[in-house]
Amino acid sequence: MTSAEMMKSAHFKGLYFNFIIGTMIGLMMIGLTSSIGIELIGMAQKDVVLFISVFAVFNGIGRPVFGWLTDRLSAKTAMLLSYAQIITAAVLMLSAKNGSVGLFATAFSIFWFNVGGWLAIAPTATNNLYGPKHYSQNYGIVFTAYGIGAVLGVSSSGLLLDTFQNYDYIFYLVIASCLMGSLLTLVLFKGNREYKNEAAAEKHLPDFAGRNSSR
């Protein structure tokens, strides 16, 4: 599909807005990792830095794992799975308090893992849904959602912290965003395996018709 055709599809709306939500949450949590570890959990800065190096490994692992899930199952399934994991991590952090190092390590491993996941879901889904021919241009358009997500994540987290002086509201925002993203996925996003099968059938119909008529 060309970029113009892609942007008219319901799949594109689902992919684009979910990529905004996924990157908004991910980049927001990456940016707050150090301050949450120090201010909320009470860790020393050097210990937080050590944990961040571990979280970075999870970020890297998330990319091939979610790329495989998107190819093997569907973008829809991968997105819903990611949202479920992020909600779990946010709930864990809502119960965290000073000294809850284990909860912090578990929750932020999940957050960082899913940041990498979204950077695999979006390009894989773009290729699977719209084909390789116009992939570079198509994904260039989809990737603008990353920039929007970054701006929204930084501005919304800063506003909430300035207003409430409480990290819990950040996690409430994360949960609400995941629920909204899940709803968008269910309503707008069609499984890419089904879509590819339909596209393949449409592609071969004229060919089959031509062969039949030639006989």
C-alpha cells in the first residue's frame, strides 16, 4: 500500500495512536527512572545507575521478543500483551514505598522491556500490514508518532508532578493510557495475519481468473 492508502485505513489509526501511547508511557518512565528510584524508593544514586544498566538490557531484549510476537501472532495481540504488562508494572509501583527495591526492579524491568517492544511492534506491523514496497516512506510517517509520544510523556509527567507532588498520579496516568490504548486496539486494529490473508487473496484473484479464462 502507498502512504496515502495506508493513512486512509482503520489499521493506520490504530497503529499510529497506539504507537503514541506506547512511546509516551515508555519514554516517560525511562525519564523518571532515576528520580523515582532515589526519591520514592530511597536508593542511592550509584545503585540506581547500576539498575539502569540492567534495565537497558531488558530494553534490548524487548525488541526481538515483540518483533517475534508481532510476526508470529499479530500486532493486535502484541499490543494488548504489552498494555497488560505495563498495567501490571504500574500497579506494582502503586504499592511500592521507601525500601521497595524488589518492586522497583521488577516494575521498571517491565517498563524498559516494553519500550523496546514498541520500537519493534510499530515497524513490524507497518511492514506486515502495508507491505515492503513503500515500507521506508510508510514507516517514516508512522515514526512521527514517536516524537508526539515523547513530547506528551515529558509534558504530562512534569505537569502531574508539579501539581500533585506525588508519583502515584503518574502511575494512574499510565494505567488510564493503557486502558485507552487497549480499547483503541480492539476497536480499530485488525489482526495483521487476517489482513495479510485477505490481501493475498485479492492479489491472486485476477491471476486465477486469467488462468481460468485462458483455459
